[in-house]
Amino acid sequence: MSTETRRDKQKVDLRDLRVQRILDGENEDAILIRELKSQLAAANNALEAKDTALKLKDQEIARLKADANIRMSSEMPGDPDGHYRALGLHPTFAQGLTEEQAREIVQRAWKSYSQVFHTDRGGNLERIKRINAARDVLAPKPKQGSS
């Protein structure tokens, strides 16, 4: 049943109830006041429910922000210098990979982050320095053979 149909049915029910009360000898003003009070109470209940829901959402948002701040501020185990974090990698990302595969992943992460945080694109100089240092530590360039 659509919302409009339900509302029309409720209006008809209210009219029938009002006619019945008038026939029973009740004052029309008293009927109107009672109906308005009941509508006001229903509206107040709906507002209280929405207010409670908004408070719960605000609390959940605050909790998520606090969790994110704790995660961002705490040191990642196995990454005391923050090199993995600077490139958005987890310290265990290279498990089971060859040295070349790990170097390639670090290079891709470095390229992605350096494009986003480059100073020519409004990035932070300190952040780009950390990103470059992380790449140098995690994926050093292979040494050239001196033959």
C-alpha cells in the first residue's frame, strides 16, 4: 500500500471517528484538541527517535575518528622508522616474494605516493622526503658490477 493511500485511509478513519464522537455528544473543539495533542505527541516521539539516532551516529563517528588517530599515531610493529607507513605498505608485504618483486612493489608505491604528495602539486616537502627515504631504504638500487 502506497504512502498516499495510507494517509487517505487514515484521514477517512479520523473523519469517521470524529463523526462518531459528535454523534455521541462530544464537543467538536474537544475532539479537535484531543486529535492535535495526539498528533503532537506522535511528532515529538518521532523527533526523539531521530535525535537518539543522530546522537548514536555522532558517537560512532567520534569513535572511528579516535581509532583512526590511534592507528596513525602509533608505531607499526616491525616499522620503527615509519618507512613502510610512508609508502602505505605493511612490513610483511614482501613475505614469499623475491627481492626483485618486492623492489617492484616498493617502486610502484613510491611512484604513486610521490605523484600525490609532490611539492609541485601542493604536497608537503617533509612528506615527500619521508617517501623518498623509505624508497631508498626498502628498495635500494642494485649495485652495478665493477668488472
